[in-house]
Amino acid sequence: MAQQERAIRTRRAVLEAAATVFADQGYTAATVADILKTAGVTKGALYFHFDSKEALAKGVLEIQAEQSLPEQEVKLQQVVDIAMSVAHRLVNDPVVRAGARLSSDPIGRRHYGSAWPLWVDMLTEIVHEAHQRGETLPHVVPREIAELVVSAFNGVQLYAQLETDLSEVEHRASVLLKHLLPSIASPAVLMSLDVAADRGARLVGGSGLVPTPA
């Protein structure tokens, strides 16, 4: 049992180190040697869990949504909460920042994939439930909305990264949602949604974001 727990901790340390290096350098420039140095583990320990840089990138992408948000009575608030918590974590969490950089790499993603389908699937399920509850306008198609939110959010994230080094990403994500939601939410639901720029910080800082057990 102790050996198994140690292996889990080592794997996590390697993934966090890989995320830090990928976030800072990008996939192409990153090296396994850089990741080893950052992780502080032996080459054997790293290769026990991941046999290549490509496998490391896939591992980082797989843990993008490992933290779960609390259920909300209004399902569209959960959509908001996912977007705003990701915006907050982009500033503070190299795992999420690496996921964004890896997913938007037009060359690298051919080898290791992207986190975007994960987010689209997650949001599609939530918007579908919201639609069944009557929270959305009649014309809403859940998967189309999920794809719209993910693509628009990534545009906002990229703009904030290039223009302000992500310092304004939470504000810009809030502005995006304020303009996007009126075309999705029913009027009564729209009035109840909290889309403030500090929503993500309040969720994370207030322990609203609950880590999934390793």
C-alpha cells in the first residue's frame, strides 16, 4: 500500500512538473530533461509512468477537469462556474495553463490530442440538462452551445494571454458570458446567474472547488 501511494505521488509530481514546463516553454521546446529537473525524480521513475514526452502531454490533458464544482440548482450556473473557475485557474494553476497551451498548438496536438473535446462533452451534458429543465431558450442545441462556449472562451483566453499575460482573463471571461448568455438563457434564469469576474476566485478560495481524489 505504501509503495502504491508513493507511485501515485510520483506520477502526480511528474505530471505537475510536465505541466509547468509545457506551460512555460510549449510542447516543442520542452524536453524530458527539463521535466525531470523540475520534478526532482529519477529518469527511471518518470519512464515507469510515461514512456515519452507525448505520453506526458496526454497525461496533462487528461487531468484538466480533475477538480469538480459543487452542484447548482440552476444548471446554467454550473456552465458559468466551469468557465470562471477555469479562467481563475489559468492564472494560478500550471496544469490548466499547460492544457490551454497544448490544446492550441496546431502541430503538437496532432500527436497528443486536445482538452477541448473533454470540455465540450462536459458542457454538452450540463446544457442538455438545463434545456430539459426549461432554463434555456427554445432554439438552444446543447452541443452547439457547448462548442460555442469552449471556442469563444479559448479566443478570450488567447487574447488575454497575448495582450496582458492573462492578468485580465477573468474580467474578459465575465464580459464574454454577460454578452453570450442572453442568447442562451431564459429571461428568468438569466437574471439569477452570477457571472461576476471574481466568481472563479470565490469558488476556489471559498473551497467551492473540490479536488477529486487521486
